[in-house]
Amino acid sequence: MTGAYSPTDTNENDVLSCAKYAVDNREPKGTVSLVKILSAEKQVVAGMNYKMQLSIMSNGVPQVVNVVVWSKLDGTKEVISYE
């Protein structure tokens, strides 16, 4: 259905790219690393939104975060939410 989120494969290249983008752009840079993508959904917009639950290491502490990354039509990305 257009506009709704639908489940997607956590091993999909675009999902992995967006997950890495989200953690690589956390401040201060280099303090967060991606461990595993736990779940992923995508939504068709002007580009694609990827809603993901990620297992990360933040300053050596394991955490689970929920992120939304907008993959724009021009190839750029933007983190919409990171909780």
C-alpha cells in the first residue's frame, strides 16, 4: 500500500546503507558503531523512508535504538529520528 510502512529484508543493501549512515553521523563521530539491524520497514515517499531498530555500541555500551532515515531521490540521506 502506498504511504504505509511495509517490512523489508534487513540484509537489503539500501537498509544496510541507511543504518550505517545513521550511526556514522551521530555526534561525536566515531563513538557509535552498528552491531546488527534487528528489524526494518520501508515507506515510499519522495524517495524512501527506512524505519529500523538497530543494535549499536555507544561508547562501549550496548544499546537498542529506533531510527528513521530518509533516502532522497537525489541519492542523499537524512536522519529523521534517532531514539
